[in-house]
Amino acid sequence: MLPNVGRPGPGPEVETEAASRIRKEPAAGTAHPWLVLAIVLTAAFMQLVDVSIVTVAVTSIQDGLDAGYAQVQWVLAGYTLAFAVLLVTGSELGDRFGRKRVFLLGTAAFTLASLLCGAAGNAETLIAARLLQGLAAALMYPQVYAVIQVTFPPRRRGTAFGILGGVIGLAAITGPLVGGLLIQADLFGWTWRPVFLVNIPVGLLAVVLAARFIPESLATDAGGQDLMGVLLVTAGLALLVYPLVQGRELGWPAHLFAMAGAGVAVLALFGLYERRREGRGRTPLVRTGLFRNRGFTSGLLLILVFYGAFLPFFLVFSVYLQSGLGYSALRTGVAVLPYALGSGIGSGVSVALAPRLGRAALQIGLTVLIAGTLGVAWAVHAWGTGLETRHVFLPLLVAGLGFGFTVTPLVTLILARIPLADAGSASGTLTTAQQIGSSIGIAVLGAFFFGLLGSQADAATADEVPGLRAELAALHITGDAAQDVIDAFRSCFHDRAAATDPTAVPASCRPAPAPAPADAPVRQIVEAATTRALHTDFAESLQRTLLLQAVLFAGCLVLVLALPKVRGRELSEFEEKSQDATIIG
């Protein structure tokens, strides 16, 4: 939801060698730099909103397309996975073939993919269109940073990147609200489809203006593309992520474990291939020499775990609010707003304090984030089925503060002891790791949450049995007749909770062909008990998932200890130099 909040913007007024190389071939006609900025920020805003807007639409998508839980996970994880595998290559393609040209291609493809998403007639088509969206975003988004870099001189570049940071924060805040409003409005009876179709006019406007006003620019020494590396890492990640998403639905057959093992093997082969390619003097997708730096390796693992724990929160929390408590999409968007607000505040405070605190800033931020996450879990436990938005406002705000305080200096601290010549490659690797971590996190924590819904079902219905038996007795239904009703209630609830398709009606839940009029009061009692058990089931599952997220964030605290101990002037000087050397965010 907040994929790039805290991305450091350039601050120096001295042009480094890396920035000079980029600007060796300035494009003609840079008379309108602020207009150029507005154009690329329009496209960036569209892409960033699309990340967060979908989280509040998952329940509507499930209902509209009869989609299963695994398919909903693919709608989110497929996008981030496609974005990750092409991100670095997208930057290189801009350097080689022209940043304007690649920006136009990516933006146009993203707009087309949005149309395909909005017109999807089934879950499979939507997933395919989301994959295309992710690939298109990977072409377009790196050019935003590169175009700003080549358009503005060093003295104005910090302001331009600062505005970009504001747009990133604004997208994080408005995404869920816009998504909720669009679904609530139900324009033309299209329910969830406008959350994708809204991109079309924005994308078309960006393409038209970019074609007219953005000047072309190239890197004078762009290396060759590592297409084999892209294929290997894509295949390895797909083989690894697919079993994690589909395992529960397919019953964890042996071939999925074999597939995951093959994915690990392919990723190992990718590492060997990259080392060999680099040894031959050719440009690799990932510079393997970076992994000899303990701080970078620990930081890369930290990024994977951090984003793997962070982004799935919005999937499971949105499903809990809408499917578990019956919130509307708009109310869900309002409910998560404190997280985005806290993130913006925490990011601003961190900008001022992180240079003095060094890696202690990460420890403080992660501690606050853990406290906020546990606070949400406590609120869900304490208020149960009576949970209101106001009950989670403070813990969500605290969690957002912790996230913003952590993510702002995260990349800079990891790169602090990386040679400047490797800063661009290292930053690109870390950014790719953000998306990979998000994809794997959605797969793992999503499967964990949805699996708990089935495993906790019997406990949820057991809590309802005494009250249900008493209500049946009030209707003079006792003995074996009451037990039959209770058994049917528990069997139906268990089968529905364990189902991989939440829209399907299990055989145990189908009513009798011709129910007697006297059955109506019984149905009402059972339906009320089912609603209460559903709330309990979702609440218990969310609490355990939040506890797992808190444990993962605690693991991040341990990994922080392996990062360089830098602060003050050393950190500020590195940040100033590295920002000019880094193109993608």
C-alpha cells in the first residue's frame, strides 16, 4: 500500500560523476521542467494509487467474479511479482533506448492493462491483466526518477524529488478512500471495475502530454540487457511463489513441494549465472560482488522480511473488515486511513532525526511498529464483534508512525558502506527485493490467514452452541431435534470456512427443498449464530496473523544489528552522494 514511502530524494548541489554521465546527452527543449515533473508525477500517482486501491476491492472482486482466496492473492501478488522481475531491466531499457520512449510504452501499456482489468469476465483474466499491469509499471516507474534526474539541475533536484515524495504519500492516503468511494458509488452497476477503469483517462492524458513535452534522454554508456538473468529470476520466483499461493487450495500435493524446490534451484542457478556474466565483464542484472558485503546481505534480507510482513497486512485487514464484520469498501478505506497518516508523520520526523540516530532510527521505528501491530491485535480481541473504526484508530496510527520512521532511512543505512560506483546497482537490487518480499509475504501470510479461517471454525461454533441450544429450547426444540440443528450448523460453518472458494455453497449448507413455515424461526436463530461465529473466526484468525507479523518485525530488529554503524555527517554525506547515483526508487 505504501510501497515507496521514504524513498530518499537527492539533496546535494554538487553534480557527481554518476549524475554527470546521465546528463551527458541532454535532450532538446527542457524549457518546461515543472511541466515535465507534473506529467511524470501524474503517471507515478496513477501507478502508486493502483497498488493501494485494490486492497479495499478484494471482497467485491471475490463476489463479482466468484473468485477463490488463492485467486485474490494472485491479483495482488501477481502484480508485485511482475513489477519486481522487470524493474531493474526497465531502468536499463530507459538508459539504452530512451527514457521518454520507454516511459510512453510503459504508461500506455499500463493504461491498456487497466482497461483489461476493468473488463475482466473471470478471475483468470483479471490475474493475467494484473501481471501485464505489473510489467508495464516496471517499465514506466523507473523512468520517473530518471526523467527528474536529467531534467533538473542539482540545485533544484531536491525540490523535485521532495514533491515526488509528497505525491507518494498522497497516493497512499487517497488510494483506499478513492477505491471505497468508487465501489460505494457503484457507477453504472460496475461495482469494483471502476477502481481499474479510473486509470484510463489519467493514463491517456499522461501519454499525450509526455509525447508532446518530455524531452528524450539516453545514457551514453548503457550496458547490454541481461535477458537470460531476467528469465531465470522470473522462473525461479514463479516456481517458488505458485506453491505458496495455491498450496491450500490444492491440498498441498507432493508436486508443489517439488516445484518450490525447483524454484530454489533455479534461483541458485541465477546467482551462478550472474557471477559468471559479471566475471566476463558484461553487465549483470545483480552484481554478485555486493553479497560479499555483510551489511548489504543483511540489509537485503531485512528488506525481504520487512516488506513481506508489511504489505499483507492490508490484504488480511481488509478481508477481515469486509467479510468478517460486514464493512463497506468505503468504511474500510476510512478505517485504514490512520495508518497512512501516521506513515506520513513518521517519515517526516525520521528525515530530521535519522541522520543523528543512525541505525538506532530503525530500531526505534520497528519497536513502534511492533507496538502498533500488537495494539491492533489487542483491539480486535478486546472489542470482538463490536469493533468500530475508532477502536483501531490509535494503534493503526502508531503502526503507521513506526512504519514511516523505519522506511525513510532504511535504504540509505543499508547502502551506507557500499562503494558509490555500486550504489545504483545496490539500490535497484533493494527496490526489487521490496517487491519480491511483498509477493512472497502476500503468498505466505495470506495462506496462513485463510488457512486459519478453516482451522479455527470448530472453536468458533463451539462458543455458540450453549446459546444456540437455549434459543432452540425456547422454541420447544430439545433433545435429538436440537442436536440435529446444532450438528447441521457446525457442519455447514466448518465446510464454508474451510472452502477455498468463499462464494461456493457447500452441500452441507443447502436448505431443504421445501422448508416448513415453522422452520423460519429456527433459520433466523441459526443465521444469527452463524454471523457471530463468523465474526469470531475472522477475529481469531486476524489476531494470530498479526502476531506472526509482529514476530517477523522483531526478526527485522535482529537484522538491523548487522547494518553499518553510521550516523551524523558520514551518513548525510553518503546520502547526498548516493542519491545522484541512484536512478530508480
